Amino acid sequence: MNWQTTRFNIDLTQARVMGIVNLTADSFSDGGQWLDSRAALRHAEQLLREGADLLDLGAESSRPGAQPVPAEQEWGRLQPVLMELARWGMPLSVDTCKPEVMQRALDAGVDVINDIQALQQEGAVEVLARYPAAGVCLMHMRGEPRTMQALTSYADVVTEVREFLGERMRVLRAHGLQPAQIALDPGFGFAKTPEQNLELGRRLVELHGLGAPLLVGWSRKSTLGWLTGRSVEQRLPASLAALLAAVSQGARIVRVHDVAATVDALRTWQALQPLHGQSIP
């Protein structure tokens, strides 16, 4: 399986690590640390040294209760970092919901649009349709960050996530996007209770029938704190366990803060997989 993006056809035969570069003042884990463009570029360089396969730049927080950022302010944060990173020759993703920001990022050569609202804003699908090689990640979420945690009533969370993502894929296909361009994110932590996040994590394999690679983000999530009693800065072991559980169910892109530890965990996990045809006694 490969993921077609603007400049790169990314091989997903093994899980790929997406390093997070937050250009925000209020993200739940590291808000404000990389708001300065020079600090953000140093952080991006560090993530690449640690083994990130691609970088995801976000300039608007999506933590529960986060306030929206005007498009001009969001782009003002993104532009200097994105324009420099575009010269570095590695896959770049921009985490945004706004069609105008998507347009500017794609014009600058970004490889992937990562949208927590799955291109539901008016005009977003049309923007992507104008870039026939660009990659896109569609995530499941109800509402928006300010309201999502009040929208957690599901008959069956896995079924509803699967149906939502399937419908969004059909919309994109109707606008000419090809399956090879699309990745799907179940949206752990977005409009879901801790119990629902765990149910979705246990049944992740049920999303494979949609026919697109899965991108997962478990890194430092509040559900892991609920499960372990650990603060944000103490959640690395739980984050690694959660992402390995996701990869064992076929997730192909893992979006993380802690790249070096993730690369080591994946390398070790992959090296210890049973040989083909070997059975467990």
C-alpha cells in the first residue's frame, strides 16, 4: 500500500512516523513551545534527526474547548515555517480545516492536508480536487473543538465512525480524488469519551474495509491519563503501548510528539514479529 501525496508516493508497507510541529499558543501538550518560527524549524530538524518520515504542521489548536483562529493569523504562523521546510525535501502535512489555508499551503507545495473536520467546510473538497496528486487525511469528529465533548452519544461508536468516514470518502471520490490519495483517522479523543476511545482502539481493524490506510493519533491523549492516572508529561509509555496496539491492527501512519521513542519502539516491535507461517504454541 502507498499513499499518493503532492511530491511523494509514500510506501506504507511499514508504519510511518508523522512528527508533530505545533505552531500554536494553546495546544494541550506543547502549546507555545514552537510558536516562534526559528524554534519551530529547530524542532522540525530535531524530529527529522530522530527518524520522522513526515512532519505535520498545525497553527490552530484542536484541544477540547479551543477557540478558533482567524485564517490570516493561522496562515501567518504557518507561512515562514512551511516555506522553509518545503525546501528540505521531506513530506509535509498541514493540519487545517480552512479552505483558504489549504489553498495557500497546497500552492506552496505541501504534500498532505490533514483535516480534523474531514473537508466538511464549504469549498474544502473543491480545493483538494484542484490538486490531483495531493494527499489528504480525513478525521472523524463531531462539532468543533469548542463543542465536541458534549457530542459523545453513539449507538455504536465504531459503526458510526466507519459510516462517517466511508461517506466522506464517497464525497471525495465524486469530486475526482483517488483512493490512493486518502488516509483515514478515527479521531481518538475527538467527540468521544475515554471508554469510547478504548472501544474504538480495540476494534480498529473494523475500519480496514473502507480501503484506505489508517492514521492514528494516540500521543499523550487524555484518555491515556484517564487510564493510567498520569499527567501529560508522564504519558510516553502509555502512548507507545497504544500506538503499537494500533499498528498491530494495521495502522500505517502514527502521529506523535515523541519521535525518537516511537521509532525505537516500532523498530523493536517489527524485529520481534513471528516469521511468516510461524505459529504460537
